Amino acid sequence: MTRPQPTGRRGSSLAILLGFLLLPLSHPADGQPAIPSVTIQGHQYVSIQDLARVLSATIEFVPLKDKALLKRPNGPDLVFTLHAPVYVFGDVLFRAPLPARPHDGRLHVSHEVLRQLGIQHLSSQPETSLDSSFAPRVVAAPTGQELEDRWAIRRIVIDPGHGGKDPGAVGSKRTFEKNITLSIARGLGEKLRKDLGIDVVYTRTNDTFIGLGRRARIAREADGDLFISLHCNAGYRRAAGGIEVYFLSEAKTAAAAEAAERENAALELEEDSIEEEDLSTLRGIALEILSGQFLKESQDLAASIRGRMTRRFKQMDDRGVKQANFYVMRGTMGAMPSVLVEMGFISNPAEEKLLKTARFQKDMADAIFEGIRAFKQEHERQLSDTK
């Protein structure tokens, strides 16, 4: 699913407000060597290192080397994310014509992205510049068929939480969260394939540890249309129970912040160390930039899944749709609608007993499937209305 539009709600009215300077790449002056280009999947790319050199920019890499920040002394900074079809220019998120890709151990960005940014020419001289004005111009709205081709939901990434050396929450009867999430993920994926013809990608298919950064990278590399992360909740009070669905934003309640802190604890198990300065750099990328790209879609998806879950499991408390800062969704929200589903409290003895049964796991997979199907139907109905 290609995404060449500037950021914003699907159908992007922000294209009109922000606009792009689609300036052609001119040849460098005689005697000036051009920035080396490489062909990746049929398109011309330049390395981040070469781009930073001609812009007199420094490069900072963030956790797991998924993001590269080009910090410019006299202009807006740039942020590129490996395999993501978006980039940040200053404090605005834009969709990229082509994603940043790796080649020979370096991150590369396409000539098409450079054209969007208004780069006048490519040479090794420091006068190469970005046009930072972004003069507005009217952009023709895509046709209904173009929207459908671009935004139809065909591939869903399912993320069974935890795994391997990370058991997740553990119940009093030694029920491991990692086993529950994997079982329900398999059932959900099979139903999506069989009933909707969806191409399903899993972040893990067995009891293997997959880091949070790698999970997000799998979703982006797969060019997923939705990201569904499955988890079981836990609390200090054994009586705490219920089901809830999260989307990415700053936590509004102490309970939501606690849930995010617990799920983000898997960062401590990452084999690639994450230094504090890297974490502060990641925090410096405004959360609203990451979450704003698909915020409305993520809220709608979360509400749809939550509605079907509460109808199916009337005996469980409805804890609603909430927002919190989950690390795994920070890596996907710039690329696709993303939600995290808490399917019950494994710390609650009664819910632990439910969670470990095959019947409950099937019913939970069915409920989440129904929520996804309802969201997909409404989403595609809106697309058909544009034709």
C-alpha cells in the first residue's frame, strides 16, 4: 500500500494547507562531484551520511537505529525512520513517496523525498539547501479509486506480546501472558485470512523474544495497513479486572501510565542497549507528531474492537478505550493505525482461569476479529463514497 501523500487524515486536506515545492533535481555545477546515488528497488537513493555532509548537518541515531535525525545549524531538522513512509521536517510530519531504506549498512532516502523538500541540486558543496518556506499551493485531491487503491485494508500485522525470555505477566497459577497472546494471535490471524482474505503478518509465530523496536520494524517493513498488539493486563490488586483497548498518546490516568510502564519494561531485555541520551532524543520527537498521523483511525479501531469485546464478554468489566505511551506503537503510528488490546487481567484469579481456556481464547479472537471487520467495512464505505 503506497502512501505518497503529505501527512494528515486520509484524503489529506493538509496537502492544501502545507503544500510542497516539487522542484526538479538540477545538475551540479561543472567540476562539482555529484552525491553518489544508488538504485534500490528501481529508484534512486542517496545516503543519509552524504546528505548530512552537504547540508552541514550532524546525524543522531535513536534506539535500535530505527531513526536518524539530521540536525542542521541554520534550518529545520529532519527525521527519517527505517522503512517508514513518513519523515519529520521541522515539527511537521509528512508522508514520503518512498520509504527510507538500508543499503550497505547505511540508511538511504530517495530522490523523490529530496524533490519534495525542494532540494535544488545535488553536489558535494555545502551550498546545497532545503527550501524551508513550503509555499502553499493547491494540490489536486486524489480520486476515489486512487484513495481505495492507496488506503484499502489488505494487510494486518498482529503482534503477540512478549515471548521467549520475556514471559510478560504471570498469573498465580503460573499462566504466562506470552502463551495467551500467541494462541489468540494465531486464532485471530487464521480468521482474518479465511473470512476476509487478509494478508496477515505476525511479529512472532513461536516462543521467541522479539524486541519492541524490532516488532515495530517488522510492521513497517511489511507495509501493514493495521497494527494490532495483543496483551494481558496485570495489577497490584487481585480484584482488578476487565478489558480495555489503547491507542498511542500521553496517558491520561495513573492506571494507563502503569499499563504502559509495564509493557515498556521489555526494553530492559533488548540486546541492543538503549542509552539515556537516545531515550531523551526519542522523547524529543513530539508524541503528537507520531500519534497524529493516524490518531482518528486508531481511536475508531480501538472503539470498534472494544465494543465487540464488551458485547461478547459481559461478565468482564468494560474499562473502555484509553490512551497511553506504549513504546511498540511509537514505532508504528507514523505508518499505520495502531492499537494495543488488553484482553483481561492475568493477575485476577477468575480472569486467569478464563484466559487459559481454549474456549475463551477462541471467543476473544472472534471478538477482536469482529471489531476489525466492522472498522474495515466502515472505512471502505467511506472510501467508496469518494468515487
